[in-house]
Amino acid sequence: MKFFKLREHKLSMGKIRVGVLASGRGSDFQSIVDGVKGGKVNVTMSVLISDNPDAKALQIARENNIPAFSIERGKYLYREEHDNAIRKKLEEFNVELVVLAGYMRLITDRKFLEDYKGRIINIHPALLPCFPGTHAQKDAFNYGVKISGYTIHFVDASPDGGPIIYQETVDISSCKTEDEVSSKILEREHVGLPMIVNSFSKGRYIIEGRRVRYVPNPAP
């Protein structure tokens, strides 16, 4: 029998401080912001960081009075140096939970991954382990699958390979293009991601090998 080391990750009770990494239009980030403004997501949006100075996500953050920073990859010689600069900015804002919402770069710095182990999550537009990588919707459409979806998972050193927190299926059988696939999946991402972010304020996730289970906070 093979035994796995159990890891339990605790965040502060009540509102947790969330930092978001995004590279593009920021629609997943917007869904979390809307959830906070609507009272459905009980977290503090502490900072938005992008590797792309032209990312719309930066504009969304500034419009909502959320500190926003562009940390461009091209200004760093090595990938790990770029990761380290982002980690330091997250630490500056005392971020407890890191959310990768359309962040198009792999995090490879070991200290970053170790410091935020069990506290960094990613949303991927496919049902992992199927269709990992940056072209998940296109790959699913070209393969001809009828059901796809999205996955929210913990981030580790593997590409899209961390323990899975949540998945939702999406029927794409009627889609005629990959853009239609992307649109249908994204619509559901905007429901699921705020829900999972909010869950971190109400309990904790325990990782047991590949499995993840959720333990709600005790009633007051």
C-alpha cells in the first residue's frame, strides 16, 4: 500500500487577501471583482499583477480601485527572476491566496511554488487531464469531443498538473467553431471561479496525494 503525505493549508479566518495574476482581457478576474461587489465573494482583492502591460485586466483593476502592476517578462533575463519579482509584490500586499486567471506563463521558481503551496490556484478551460496547455478549447474542438468544461486546480511545478479542486462539464456538441467553444466554457468559468475563491474564506482544502477534500470552518 502506498501512503501519501497529507498537507493541510490554513488561511486566516474571515476575509482573506487575494492576489490575481492575469495576462489578457481579465474576464475571469472581472467575475471575481463582480462577486466581491455583489456580496457573493467574501475576500479582499489586494492586488492584480500582469506580465502584459497592455492587458485589459490592469484597466479593470484600476477602475475598481485595486492596486495593479505590470511586471513584464521581457525585462528579466531569466524566468525565475520574473517569478521572483511577482512573488515579492504579492508579499508586499500580504497576499494569502494567489489566483491565476488567464495567466499565460508557467511559474517555475521553486521558492514561489513552495511559499504558496496549497495557496495558489489556476483555472484551465478543459477537463484535465485532457487538453492541457494554452490551446485547450481549440484542441477539444478539433478532437471532436462533445463534452468539455473547465478545471480549477492547485498549481505545482507541472504544467496544468496540480491536484484538482473543482471541475464542471460543458456541452459543446452544438459548437461550430472553437470560438463558440471558448465562449460557452468561459460563461461557466465566470460562475465557478468566484464560487471557489469564496470557498477559501469559509473553509480549507486538504491535499492527500492527488485527491483534494474540503473542510468547512466550524460554525461560530
